[in-house]
Amino acid sequence: MRFFNMAGPLTLVGLLWTGAAQAEPRGIVVRVDLKAADATTGDVVVHLKASTATKDVKVFDDGASPDVTGADRVYSGTTWVEADSFDVSISIGSTKLTGGVVSWDGSDSARDLSISVAGKTLTAEAAVPTRPIPGSPAESGAMTAVGQGPPPLGVTAAASGAPSGVPGDGGPPPGPSGDPGGAPLADPGATEPGAAGAPQLSPPPSGATSPGGAPPGKLGPPKESPPASKGGTSPLLYIGFGVGVLLLTWLLASNLRARGSGTEIVPLAEPGLFGPTTPSLSGGAAVWEAGEAGEADANALADALIATLARHHRVVVATGSGYTPAAVFGGPVYRVEDLKPAAIAKFADAVEEDGGLPIVVLVRGPIDPAGVAALVKALPEGAGPIVVTDSAGDVKVPVVQCRRSSDGWVFVTPAGEVHTRAGADGLTALA
């Protein structure tokens, strides 16, 4: 009986599930204000060092989203991170400045990092935007008033001319010492969320750096787009689960179709190994008896039969420690040093599951009727066995009397006699 091996598929599903269950990434918009910096020449790269790795974020002053105005010495960039706390530093060309540690709550799915450089002093602040990252799946659910575009991005008190912190003037509330721009603003003039009469306008997108708002068409998806889904759950989880379900469904369907199709699949019988007077492999077990010639002739007979069988089969040779099969072409040929029927059947099952040509089992060694019967019951149909022995005894299967000739072997059964010639690929029946 064959049992379906589920170990490999289940291992694959487990790996898919493990990969899907990893920490999901968080979006972050990085803004760097170099208006007061000593060094402003060269690429600007922000380094976010977490406990396990460092993320390098190259920021740009090119006016492309999330940057707003090109060549204003305010650089912007986006990336995706999995950690919640980072040690911040920055490279400006060959100059490197260090800052401090910034952190967010683990539930913050979108994040702002504001960096300002005054002379050679770096100040960094972590914030949470009031609107999803532009272009992200979460942004599709945000409501914006009809006919009302997004509010200006990052309007500062200095740009508006109003005192800092005055409600309704578009300026940011006061930030901590060293904060160049304060916290991002919601819609100018808006009241507390939930208050009566408060206009329900969309808050500004994160990542704003320059006054005056984003030019039309500048808003777009961040430069990197990692996997994300609504509700904050990574789609890798669903992908892994879906692949696992499909794989299991296909495997189970294939197994059930093979077992329960209702159609009996029976191959046609093979011809006799050396013609109609000799046993066929599809006919079941047969004993090939070397007679009184002794151990040497029995071993030579086994070698000749193995070479013949290996033309069209993979051969499993079961033997004791006194016989080593000769190397032959084809096959391949496998050896199991055990004459117990259960051990032979287990080894044959492993070879069969490996795939390839049909298998046949050849046993070289002493036998008894009970052992032959047990082996026939354990092996699949068409696998034999062919038993090569000195003495057949009182077995209940066909017996072939074998004797050497000048150039091969002669095989005698009640149905007749056939002469064979030995060659490089085994025995060939003579006409």
C-alpha cells in the first residue's frame, strides 16, 4: 500500500506562513532643512541606525514628490522601516553629522522625521502625520471636500507673516527648541476634531517641507512602495495563506483523483523476460535456480540478470554480505543489504517515490516459501521479485532452471527451453 507523503508540501506551507508573518513595514517621510547648514555640497543621505541594521535614505531637493519646491535647500525622501527607534545621522557629501535617537509608537503606521542643520549641529524630531502617505492604500479612504484641493503643505509662521501659534493663521504650533518648522498643520481655521460646525476637510499630507503648498501634480506615491494593505495588515500574510491553500488543494485533489477516480488503471502485461517460455515481470515473483553449480554460478547469474533488467528498469538488489553486484549500464541499480521482506519493501518504496523508470526487485540469497510470499505481498505489482538462489525448495511461484553455456545461459521451464548470449548490456535470447 502507498501513502501520500505530505512532509515536503507542509514544510513549504510552513515557510510561506513564517515569511508572511514577519514584522510589517512602516512608511516614513524624511525632511532635511539645510538652509542654515555650513555644508551643503554633495549627496544628502540620512542614516537611520536600528538595533539590527542601518537604513540609508537619500533625500532630494528636486521638486519631485515628496519634495515640494526644488532648489530651496529643503530635501525630502521616503522609505519604509520595520523598527520603531533609530539613532539619526546625516552625510552631506563627505561631511557626516550625528544627531540623537528618535522613536515612534509601534502603532504609528505612517511617520515623519524632521531634520534641521544649523552650522554643524543636527536636530532631529519624530512626528506622526495627520494624513496617510501620498499614494498609499490608506490614502484612498481619506475624504476631501468637493472642489477643494489639498491644503498648503508645511506653511510656516515666517512665510505667512503671522505670529507663531495663532489659530487660523496657517502657522505651526510652537515646537521644541531647535525645531525649525514645528508640527504639521491641519486645515487652516479648522476647529477641534469632532466639534460642532467643524469643516470636514482632509488634513495635509505628510512630508511637507516648503511654504506655499504643493504645486498641482506634484503629489504622488513615495519613491518606494513596500507591501501594505488596509487596516495595517501586510498582504504577505494573505499571499502566503493563499499559496498554502492552493498548494494543499492541488495536492489533495491529485491524491484523491489517483485513488478515487472510479476508473481502474491496469497496464498491459509485459512479455517474458527472454521470450514466451520464461516468466514476465508483470506476472509476479519467479525463482531463478542456479542448481548445483554453486555460489559462483549463482552470483554470475545474478549479474547477468541485473544487466538485462537495467535496460528498462531501476533495479533494487537485496542481498546478504556475501554478494556485491557488478557495475552495469542503465538502471540505476540500488543495493540493500537486508533479506527481510519488510526492509526490502521499505527500500523499494523509497526508490519508487524518487521517480524514474519502473522498479524491479532482485533478491540474491537463500529463500523460504514464507519469505517469498511475504515479499510478493509487500511489493507493488510489476516489481517482481526475481529471486536468484542455489536451491528453489518448495516455493509456490514459477521456477526457472538455469545452467551456463559456452557464450551465455540456458533457461528451462515446463513451457520450453531458451538459449541466451551474454553481452555488455546483459543477456539476449537466441532465435
